[in-house]
Amino acid sequence: MNHLPLIIKREYLTKVKNKSFIVMTFLSPLIMIALAAVVAYLSQLNNDKERTISILDETGYLKEVFQNSENTTYTDLTGLSLENAIALVKEKKDYGLLHIASVDVLGDATNKIKFYSEESPSLSVISGLEQKIEKRLKEEKLQKDGVTLAQIEASKTNIEIAQESYDGQKSSKADNVVKLIFGGAAGYLLFMFIIIYGNMIMRSVIEEKTSRIIEVIISSVKPIQLMMGKIIGTSLAGVTQFVIWSILGGVFMFVLGFIFNIDLLAMQTQQQEVAMQTLQDSGMEQRIGEFFIAFQNLPMTNLIIAFLFFFIGGYLLYSSLYAAIGAAVDNETDTQQFMLPILMPLMLAVYVGFFTVIEDPHGTVSTVFSFIPFTSPVVMLMRIPFGVPLWQQGLSLLLLIGTFVFAVWFAAKIYRVGILMYGKKPTYKELFKWLKY
Amino acid sequence: MNDLLVANSVSKNFGKFQALNQVSIAVPKGSIFGLLGPNGAGKTTLIRIINQITMPDQGAVFLDGQPLKPEHVRDIGYLPEERGLYKSMKVGEQCLYLAQLKGLSKTEAKERLKYWFDKLEIGDWWNKKIQELSKGQAQKIQFVVTVLHRPKLLIFDEPFSGFDPINANLIKDEILQLRDEGATVIFSTHRMESVEELCDHIALIHKSNKVLDGKLNDIKRQFKTNTFEVGLESPNKERVFAEIQDKFEVLPATFRNLHDDIKLNIKLGENASPNDLLSFLTSKAEVHHFVEVIPSASDIFIQTVKNN
């Protein structure tokens, strides 16, 4: 008798009809958007803060580089003594005082330029000031050597290395950015999915234990059927939630765009711009074009198929372990000690993914971790956009499936024994013994 | 082939702990079979093996002559001692789900549920959640779910716990009716008075071994001590008492009676007949009370467990 469809249906419907699930599904996009808006507003607020910086320039020619900008006003205090200037700035509650001592600036400028302030100044303010002075001094020095301003201006060059693989595939830095975004999103999505819905599976197993219905159920169905039904049913509920979220997200973006008349494409490009400082000087249109090409350059078929396989494999591997934990304990507070061994490889995968894959997608560390079954789904998903040989993907998938089968066997053993055990929290030693029952 | 369920020297170990050691039982068709034993004796393990929740290490179980196989879950209805229902699921949905897991079709399950809900007068609970019901009410639902698929074999583990006397009686009558309609019942409990009332066969498991089994009456016959409870009236109590004491083994007895008389338990030798005792007594005094002492299930239980 195959009860799996029946169990899946019940698990799915109970999850989907649950009030808190419905509330979360429709509320969290709103919360996310509200949160993003608040963060954006706050950072805007921070940038908008107006500052007054006083300049005491004893060289006489540097102060002209400090032009008032939107947020920063410069006051020229030339003529005052340093002590008076500091006292004045203190009294006016200015942001700070930049003091440039009168020396031969073409010589050694160490310790000749100082910034006085109440609190330690922000890093961006200081580096901004430094850049301005450096530029001016460089021009001054060059002019001393007989180079005209026009010549300096003309000497500026902007280089971008075009990339092409041996078989003639053209690529650019935009490609890498797009790949990173794709791989990162896929890996992170899997990570979130495992944590959210793995926990849900665990809670539903615990619920069956605490409500004492478990023995009634397993006198009708095999525990492994119940476990798989739970995993699949909960995952389908998860997929439903994700689909609703993406639809809601899309609708929100559209509506917002319509209301504020924001060019979505331009907005996206702006975001990507941050990741791509080298392209700052090239034209906007060219950039959009590059991203478009980069997008087309992605190995889409491979990406989608690999995504499906690694996502499902990785998710099932972890969720069967979550189910086993749920079966081993009586209540949620007891799950802590067993959660750690699950979360560790998962966190490791995400860190390895974000730090080493970005650095070198085909380096030793990334390659090794994309084979280890507990980290491979996340790391491999991040690597694939950069092009991974099919044999590597296949081998990694094979290892993952092997481990998955083993994990399900292991989880089913623990599950079978654990669901009928009440009372004290088991130790790892006892769990090991259960395998032999 | 008159036994519905046969377990042949079933053993089960959990690690180093032996839960069952070569236990064999045979449950006759249409009987109510009491599975007794102190806490931790191995009853639940045996019941779980019959339900295919746990696999035996050795031995085999046969249902209707066939070795147990997965399809047999349809033929068994099991009410575990540790029982419960999904708290936040509606009564009707839940019953349908559990019935379908036992192999009933949805329409069939609905029909039968209606019958049972009407019979137990709980029809208006259909759309309630379990958490809105009292414990006794939930137990009723649980009972319905257990018997709904009309299994050949019903296994009840402490079926009356959580019921008030009225509902306990109601459930008891339902069990008896199911038996009369042809079901076989395995009944596990610590309440000896219900064993007395319901069971015609019993098996006693103690420390993983079966120490006793058979028809309840046969067992009682085995355990009887040929003792008779008598109440006598005579003007010379002391003399009569002394004469009886001379001839028989005598213990004081207590029972309710209209007269303030001699109350004794008199134990006869192996071959002595109660008629001899009676004629002896009538010659000495007026006999108001003469009953054979039948060992109760509780006596048998305690005695067997202590001796082992």
C-alpha cells in the first residue's frame, strides 16, 4: 500500500492552511520592503548630514581645492593662529579643523597636515580630504617640472582588458559580476531554504511525538514513508511560499516603479555599478549592454539543470537529518546540541562560497568543498556560473546522492526508534546504539 | 485453524536489554484475549511486533495462518496506550485521513464515520479541532478511528483510561458487540476487574517471558486451592469451631451476612469432596453460607509475579 501521496497531501495542506504560515507568506515581503526602505532612509540620512570643516592653510595655495559641496561647507580661517583657530572651531561646533603647516610642500609633507576634531572623524571624510590634497600636490609638482595642466589632463587613460577564452568566447568583468550574483543567489537561496523548511520539518516531527499520535500513524504506515511524506509535503509548502514571494515581489517592484516612475533597469544597473568600480567611466548604455551580453553568456541550460539537482539533493540531505533530530528529542529546546553539527557544515559552505569562490572559483579550496557532500550543493551552485567541467559536476552530484541515500537510511533508523522514545534526551552514544536496533 | 493470531517464540533485544524471550501466544478467533504483565514486562513490545512497528529478532507472527506482511495493517486496529491526535486538525478531516491510511476509500470512510458519530452521539464535533475537545471526548474519537476499518483483530492497550464510568461502560459494550460481530480482541490492561469481566483467555508476561496462559477459567481451576467460605450458626460456637478445627485447615473469613455467626475459610485436601464437608457441617450447625473460593485474576497475577 502506498500512502505517500496521502501523507504528502496532509502535510502540505496542514502547512499551507496554518494561520501563521499564511500571515508569514503575505507579511514578510511587506516587512522586507519596509526594512529595506528604513535602511535606505537611514543611510541617506547619514549621508545628508551637513558638516562644516574649517581650513587653516598656511601654504596659501591648497585651500582653493576645498570647494563647498552639497553636504560639506569649508570655512577659511587663514590668518588666525592655530590655538585661536582651534578655540573658534570648538566654539562654533564645527566638524573639525584641517591644519596645513607652512612648509615647502614639495618636500616632505609628513606630519605637516593635521585634522583636529572633537570625536575621531569618519574615514570617508579623511580620505576625501587626502585625495583632494594629493591631487593638488601632484599637479603642483608636475607644473614645477614644466608640465602644463592640459598635458596632465591629457595623460589620463582608462584601460579595460578584453577577455576571450581559447575557443573564442568573449567575456568581460561584467560577466564575472553577473556570475557572482547568479551563483551567490542560488547558494544563498538553498541555504535559507534548508534552514527555514528544515526547521519546519523538525517541528512537525516533534509535534507528532508530543501529541502522541505517532504510534497510531505508524501502525498504518512505515516510518520511512511518513518521514519522506513529511519532507516532501513541507518542501512543496516551501516552494509555494517562495513562488508567492517572487510573484508578490515582482508585483511590488512593478507598482513601485509605476508610482515613482523609476526606471527599474537603471536602478539595477546602479546597484551593479557598486560592484564594478572599474567601469565607472564608461557610458551607461554600454554598461547595460555589457550586462545583457553577460547574462546571455551564462551557461543557462547547465545552470538550471544543475540548480535543480543540487538544490533538491542538498535540501533532501539536510532535511532528512532535521527529521532525525526531531525524532530523537521530545521538545524544541532539546534540539540545540544536535543542531550544531548540521549548521556547521552549512555555514562553512556559505562562507567558503562567498570568500573563496569569489576570489578564485576554480582554486583548490573551492574545488574541494564543491565535492564534499555537505558543502557541495551550496559551493557547487556558486561555482557553476563560472563554468565547471561536466565530469566534476557529475562526480559531485554522485557523491551527494550517495550521501543522501546514506543520510536517509541513517535518519530513518533514528526516526524509527526515536519517535517511540519518550523521556530523557538521548546522547550521541545512545543515538549510535539506536542504529543497531 | 482456530487461532486468528499466533506468535511463535518471538524474541526481541534492544541492545543488551532483552525485551522478549521466546514468547509464544495463540489468540483464538472471536475471543477477548487479556495480555497481562507488570510494567516493563514486554507487553508493549509484543504488541508493537504484532503491529509491525518493531521487527522481531527471532520468531514469527502469523495472522490467519499467514506470516505478517505489510498488507495486514488493514486487518488490525490498534489503540496504543500512548495515544493522541493532531491537535490543530479538525475531527472530521483527521478521521478521514487516518481511515484512508488504513486503506478505506474516502466515501466509505465518510459513511462509516457518520454511523459511528451518530451511534456515539458526537456528530456535532465534525468541524471542531481536537484541542477544543476534552480528553474523554478525544478518546472517543480515537476509539472510532481504531475500529472504523472493521479489522479482524483489535488491540486495545488500556482502552478505558481517561473515560468516566459511564463512557467506560459504553466503550466496554462496544467492544463486546464488536466481539459478537466476529472481531478478535487483544486487551492489555492493569485493571484486573475488567480482565475478570471481559477476557476469556489470558497470557501473563513477566520479565520478558511468558509465564502463564490459557483460558481464564482453566487457569482459575489451576489456581484454586479447594477452599470453601462458610457461615454457620450454632448455640455452642466454641465447641463447633473446635471440632471443625480438629478436622480441617481453617482460616478466619470476612464477608457480609445477616447473622452474627461463625465465618471461616476451610481448606480441603486434594481429594476431599465439598459434599463431605457440607454433610459434616450440617451435622454440627446450621449452614447459612457455603461458597467455593475462586481465585481472582488479581490474585493469580500477584501470585504468579511473586513466584517468578
